[in-house]
Amino acid sequence: MTLVDFAHVIQYLMDHAPRSEPLGQRYFTSLGFGASIVLRLVNDGWLRVLSPDTYLLRGDSPSLHGTLAYLSHSIAGLHVGGRAALSWRGVLHNIYFRERVDIWGAGYSSLPSWAVETFRLSYHPSYLFDRRMPSDYGLAPLPFQREDIRVSVVERAIIEHFAIALDAASQEDLQNLIASLRSPRPNILQVLSDYCVRRDVIQVIKSMGELEGYEWADRLTA
């Protein structure tokens, strides 16, 4: 490759590559850039190596949303769930500094160390619901945010959070969370409850909701 051609490669990346989002070998392959070009970009300082086959443009830093979008290319069913989804959807207001971000996906997967350390990501395989339930049920992007980053709706997020926190969190914390859940959509919560394989989780959610005197809890079939 001539210096002129290589300069065109650099200019294309500067103009068109997504910002704040890691770039994988799949991205470069889609552009027709082979391993030798990527290696040269690294050696010349145009790309920074985050982990094997994962790069950032010079001067760029990964954002949480960009990292989630990147991970979604390799982890099927990736979405933000549990407590993080409740926070993002405005249910939780007492947010801790650098709070853990629970993400879920289809099957077991390991997250790159740089993503875990930078954003406190915690991965959970989505074996919480029966496989007969559509995998994207109760998932949607946040309003006016990236369409490729899916976040659990409140009804799914509460089940996911209880599945993780039931043995670790205090009863008071869980009860306070249920107290803030004043108006979940009963039909969606019931569908998710019907498919949930953790019956103990559904029973606790129902019992705590009944303690608050919520009609949705009385109607929920556990």
C-alpha cells in the first residue's frame, strides 16, 4: 500500500469511524482493511489496542454506550437489566457512585477486563426466563437514545434485580424498591412472571407488593 493509499485509510477512519466506541476486527474487515493495515495503524499510533482485536482511534476514549454497542456484536441478546435498568428508567433515585452496571445476554460469556474495570460491568447469562418466551420480550431502547442498546423495561428489570439481589440485599432495601414500584403494567408483569423459572422471585415480589397494598400485587399470579 502506498503512502497516498494509507493516508486515505486514515482519513476515512477519522471521518466515518464511530466515536467513543471500540472498533473490532469485524469492523475493519467490513471496510476491506486486512490485518496488515490494522497492524500498521497500530504501529503508526493511529489505533490504540484495548485487548486482542479491539481498538480505539487515537485520542478517543470508550463511552459506556459505545462499549455496550460494541459488546452487542459478539454477545447475543445483550441488554442492560436489573438495578441498572431501573436506574436508567427513572425508578431508582438514590444512585451510588460508580454503580455496577448489570448486563444480561444469551448464555455464558466473558467480558474484556478493560470494560469491567472502566464501567463496572457485571454479566449475567439470561437463563431467568423459559425459552418459550421471545428473547426480546420486555426489552426496548431508552427514549431518544441509541436504538442498538436495549434496556429492560421496568417489569423485567425488577425480576432481574430480585433474581440477583434476593440473597444478598437486605429485606428493607428490597421492600423500599417495591414501594417505589407503584404502577407497573400488570399484563406485562404477568407475562414475565409466567415465564420466569425462579418462582421464589415472583412470590417475593408479589408478597412485598401486597404488603404495600398495591392492586397490581393482588392481581399477580405467582
